[in-house]
Amino acid sequence: MQYYRKNSMRESLRRAAEPEERPRKRAGAEREERQLRAPKKQGPTVRVKPRFFAFLALFLAILALLVYGAVSLLRLLFAGYAQVSYGMMETTKSFPAILLREETTVRAEGYGTAKYILGDGDEARAGQPVLNFYSSGYTQKIVSDLATENERINMQQQSNLYPELTQIVDQQLSAMDGGIYQKREEVGQAVRAGNTQALVEMEKELGLLMEQKQAYLEGTPSAQRNTTLTQMYAKRSQILSQIDGWRSEYSAPTDGLVSYQLDGLEPYLTTIVLEGDDFKAEYFRQFFDHTDPAQLDQLRGRQPLFRVVNEEHWYAILRTDDANWTIGAGESCELRFSRDADLVYAAKVKSMVGDVGDLYVVLEINQSIASLLNTRRATALVGGRVEGMRVPLGSLKTSGGITGVFLYESNEFVPVRVIGHDSRFALVMPLEIGKLDKDMKIKK
């Protein structure tokens, strides 16, 4: 009993002497030991599929390309040179234009009245009659006299000659009447349909049928016995003879399209003014400025009747600022006109004259001018695809008034012609072949 008390006392003294934290630490250590001895719980197993590695590789490749592109772009931006490349652009620009046709104007000596045989825009062959021209003696009075006499003859035939002729069977006269009736029906249909080209020819045929009938009637025994008709025929023949003395027939001097619309510029804007290299910009400037040229002495007193135009060969003269024109002599381009923008012409630059800010370009066209036969002034649309060496717009420099680029390594100045540009790049062609080519380095 005494021993137990001694041990209990010692334990109490020991516990009192130890700090309070030590039992807690011991308890924590015991818990950790128990946890270590306890079996661990197994979590879910994650397996990486091969597709993940494929996506990862693709992502890294794209990232590498983006980094490479960014580095290359920065290198180009901060480098002092740019590489020439090949490029193309679509461009369309509008210009005021004057049409110059290869044509021949037919004029009459003096003034008078014209009666057309062919219609405006009809095709004519060289030597084919185009119109009849009646000099100043031919007046409306003589026309009225002829119409009055024809009417008197017709009435006399109806009242005296036809009753006698109807008593016999005249098959030839019946056939003539039938032909005239049919032709009159055709003329009426052409008028209603607005077919002016066919109408001219039909009226000629109708007139010929009536003349044939008249000649037949005059040759019948009944007509010859009728003294009143004989006198009327004689008077009409006298009038016709008088009219024929005033009449002159004019034919087409060459093959081409006939036009009766003239603007007074035909003597001044013909292909003759383009012959040789001595024509000046001032010559064309007056027509664009609507300045009337001085009348030529040899044309005074001569009335223009018609013109015959070469359908497949004509010119368009364009006025422009030289900075806006990028096509050289001998090169081709697409040409349209605002009045009929769907119709495209293949044009070639024949020549250029003028100075800075006032350039005149002569385009040659070998297509039908039918739709522009009577057009002189128009708005031209020049465009299409242009191709050339592609350079930064800022690399174009001026040296001695000439546009060009400087080669990066040799610092050589290469003159160029700008054939197109946008807000960043320009398409150029070197004035000397071989001086500028793809992948060459030029200064910015």
C-alpha cells in the first residue's frame, strides 16, 4: 500500500512537470502511426489516349508557325528592304472620251433637198446609191404640181378608162393590182411594227409596182384614144423631166455603215490627224473644251449629206491626268462606255501626247462601231486585270523626275512604270527589261 502511494505520487509529479503540449503531440503522432499502418484507399485510374498527343503535336506546330510568321513579319517591318514579288490587280477608271471614226463624208455642191434611199445605219457597198439630192430649184411647189397631176390622172382613169377596161378580162392588170395591194399590206405591217429598215425597201418596191402599172395603162389602146389622158400624161412627163434635171444621185464611196447624223467635226476628227507623229495635244484639247474649230475654206458652200463609216476600225481619244494612266503604247486594255457598260471592246494604245496633268491617249479598236455609230462624246471605262512586279507603295521614289525603286544591295536606281496600285502596294514594270525581277531586294 505504501509502495502504490509512492508510485502514484511520482506519476503525478512527472505529469505536473511536463508541458501540456506534449500529450497532444504524442496523440497526434499516434494517430499518424495508425493511419500509416491502415490500408490506403485506391482512387480511379486515368489513361491518356494517343489522340491527345496528336492534338498536342498539331497545336504546337500551329503555334510554331504563328511565332515564325510573327518573327518574319517583324523582321520585314524593321528590315530596310522588301522583296519584289509577282502580282495582279483588278482596276477600272473612267475618262472623258471623243470617238474618232475612219469615215468618208459625202458633200453636195450648194444646198438643196435630200431624199434617202438607204436608212441610217444600213450597210452600203461602194458605188451603191444612198440618196437623191435635189438642188435649190426643186421646191415644194413643183412637188405639189406633180402630186396634183398624178391625182387628176388617177381620177380620169377611174371615170373613163377603168369602166372600159373592166368590160374585158385583163389578167395582167389584175395581177398588177394584186401585187400592189399585197405590197401595201406589207408596208402597213412594217409601219405598225416600227421596222424602219424594211420600210425603206418596201416603199421602193411599191413605187416600182405602181410605175409598172401606170406604164401598162398608158400603153393600152383605150388610153391612147383618150385625148384628155394623153394631155395629162404629157404634162406629167414635163414635170418629171424638170425634176430629173435638178436631181443628183449620190452613192457610197466605200464599203461601210451609212449615217445621216453629222456633228460638224467630221473634217477635223478623221484618221488623217493621226498620221505621222507631228500632231499635238493642243489639237485635241480644243475639242474636249468644246471650242469650235475654224471652218475650212474648201468646205464653204458644200452641204454635208451623209458619211460612210468603216465598221470594224475606229479610235477613242481619252483625256486624263498622266498619273492616272498606267498602260503604255502598244499595250492592250479592256474598254467600255458608260452608256452601254455590258459591251466590252478590246483596245490597244496607239499613241499618247500631252504633258503633266493633261495627257491624251489614242486607243485603237477593231470591233463593230454599230452601237456608237452616231456618238461623238462619251465616258470611257478602262479596266481589267493588270499584272506586274509587286512592290510596297512606299518603296517608289523619284529621281530626276523619274519614278523608280532603289536596289537594296547595289543602291542602283531602277526606273519603273506604275501600272496599278492600292493603298499598300503598287504593280510596276521596269523601263529596261531585266532590271527588276521577282525575289529581288529593294529599299523601302
